[in-house]
Amino acid sequence: MTVVGVELTDDDAEAPRVIPCLLLEGDRLVKTQRFAEPAYVGDPVNVLSIFNSFEVDEIVLLDIGAARARTPTPIAQLRHYAEECFIPLGYGGGLSTLAEVEAVLAAGYEKVVLNTALDRHPELVSEASRVFGAQAVVASIDVVGGVGGAVRTEGATHDVGAGPVAWARRAEELGAGELLITSVDREGTMEGFDLELVAAVAAAVGIPVIAHGGAGRRKQLAEPITSASASAVAAGSLFVYQGTNRGVLINYPTRPQLERLMGR
Amino acid sequence: MSDVAVVDIGMGNVGSVANMVRKAGGTATVAADPAQLSGAPRVVLPGVGAFDEAMVRLRERGFAPVLDQLVERGDVPVLGICLGMQLLADRSEEGVEPGLGWIPGSVRRLPAEAPDGAPVKVPHMGWSRVSAPRAHPLIDELDADARFYFVHSYAYDPVDEGAVLLRARYGGRPIVAGVAAGPVMGVQFHPEKSHRHGLALLRSFLAAAP
């Protein structure tokens, strides 16, 4: 059984990505609700290794600890996490200089995730995009109040004075290759994605949009793709908890399950 | 002497490539100096970033002439990954620098519109299946449903259709996903990030006799 003579259809082009989004605090993975009350999930090496064995599409690691404390990026730790992970990885958390971006990418990560930098160091977005390629730069946008609401940085504590569509366009203009759109209101609630928000942002930009915040059931994973023009979906609680009672269970659909979920 | 020398010009996930070579049962040397290529039985040329920057670094750091010699001798298999595959071409629309020119062709930007006029997101970023027009030792171990992680804004357009090793599909069109001519091979996707499918490909590369 080889790939010789396989007939490809447009369904074989770029299946929508389904991405565990994990929150790092120091050397522990945690999970929040509406960006508050972090609860312990597990050891990063163990959890990443489990996702690696599940052959997930990609993982985004958001270092909420480093971002808040403005501590230097823990490069040696990150390199260690990446060593056994043969899947695409993205990392973000208070990155503010090109040297930090370079160090993260060299440590085994495909992408850096920039959030507060969009506000405080916008030139970093452009420079990183120019030097490493737009595909290495993910602009992360956290939104309070849905499509008509406000973008917040710094762990959703600082209002930048812009709405999500305008901020998304700004990120694209600065050179981001991809957007991670997170509904702060839905995050950790498992109440479903904010599809209106995702659709508005996806319609406003030409770069891929990853929908994030609110996935509570596996069948909801297809909704941002089929109903809101997202290119990918990310989830935290859905993949680290066994259900709304929030008992930790690292989980991910199998490839056939994902294909059924996405209607392929 | 390691099984594989991984060219390191500071662009690309050299560590991940080396890690996967090890996982595949081989030994890898990360070569930041062209002298480290001497005697290497196989070479991998990874790359992430801009075409011109990579070509400038390959030339300025002395890799280009050493690699040219290896390819001319013909007894050292060379595998380009992602931008590393694009560098095998004569030129790229992304920049002005000449490429290595080992597999004639040009690298062109992915069209932003499908044939039916629908908008296409660029870069192509995600997992795609592949198809091969003919057998080749590098792809012999791949499952029929093998899928790989792609992230690129440009694609190879080889002069000789016989140089096409693999195709994928994106934006309603076929795209070249792999090229091969003699000892020189390239894949547009990232085997080092495509878990067991990438591992199968790298295992075949390790088994490739010079």
C-alpha cells in the first residue's frame, strides 16, 4: 500500500487542523475559565508525549506564567518539551524581542504566538514575519464581549481600544501569517464557540483563522470550519478534561473520528 | 561518522530533523560548518524562511560549493526539506538570488485564487495527503493514506515532469510536494513534524545507499 497512483481530491487538501491549546505556568500545565482560576492539568512532558502518541495535528503552548511575570523565555525547558514531539508546535508568552523569537524557533517550534506584542511591540510582528516568514508568526487576539466587543492583551487585563475585526486587520497588515482568535467569555466554559466572532474575523482577513474558546463537545469542533470560515480550531478543556465535571483526561479524536466530525 | 549531516545555516528546525533521524534509528550531525559535510554519507538541507536569505547564507558560509561537489560526484543522497527543497531550483519568485539549480525549475507563489475563482488562503498551512506518479525508494514505505504537515507560500515548478516525486492538492489545483533527480531529492512538507509518516520517509532516506 503506497502513495503511487493515489487519486487526490480537494478533500485531501489541507484537512482542517484541530489543535490542543495548552497553558503553561512555570513547569506545569494548567487550565483556566474565562482566563481566571488556573487549575492543574499535568506535567508538560507527559501531556505532550500523550498528544504526540495521539498524532495530533499541532499544539499551541501558551505560557501564561511567563507572560504575566515577564520572566525570560525558558528556552532550555522549551527545547526539552519539543524533543519528543514530532508534530508542529507553537509557543507564546510575553515574547517581545526578535532574539526571543529566534530562540524559540531554534528550540524546535514552528511558530511563535504574539499577543501583547501586537500592542506594545508591533514592529516585532513585522520583523519576525520578514526574517522568519509569515507562517512562523501567529497573532493571538483575545476578545471580551464578542464581535462587537473589545480586544484585550496582557491576559485580558488591558483594553487596547480596538474591536476584534480592526485588530485582526492590523495583525494581518503587520505581517502575521495566521490568527488565533480567542473568545475570553467562552474560554474554559465548554459552552460552544462564539461563531459570530470567528466568522466576522475570518471574513475580514486573507490569512488563516484558528477559532478558540468554548469547545465543549467534539461535534462542536466542526462548527467554526463549516459555519464560520475558520481554517482551524483550537481547544483546551475539551482535550484535557473528560467532561464538564473537569476530571483531567488527556484525549483527542482518532483520525477516522476527525474525518467523520469534519464531514469528510 | 554520522549517518546524516544536517546543514545548519540558522534557518529551520535543524534540531527537530536531527531528533527524528535519531528516532528513525540513525545518527545525525548538525553541520554549522561545511567542513563537517566531508565524508557524510547523506545530507539533509532543511530550511524555513526566505529564499534569498538562505541562498546568501549557503554561499557566504561556504556550503554551496561543497554541496555542488557532492551532488556532482553523485554518491551522496541529498534531501531538501521545505525551503530546502525550493533551494534546489534555479530561482524563486520570492527573491532575486539564484538557487542551487540541481533540479531545473522555478519556485512560484501559490495562487490566491482557485480555478473557480474562490479565494485561497496563503500560506498553505496544514496536513495534506500525497500521491506519487511512480515508485521511488524514498516513498516506498509510505501508507496510501500518508499525510504530511505543509507550511509554505511557494511551490516548485520543475522543468522536467519526470522530476516530480510527489504531488498534493491545494486551492483546487495539484501542487508539487516532492522532487527527485538522481541523488538529489526534496519534499515540500516537514517530515520531522509529520509523526509516523515523516518517520517512514526518513527511515527510507537512511536506507538509501549512496
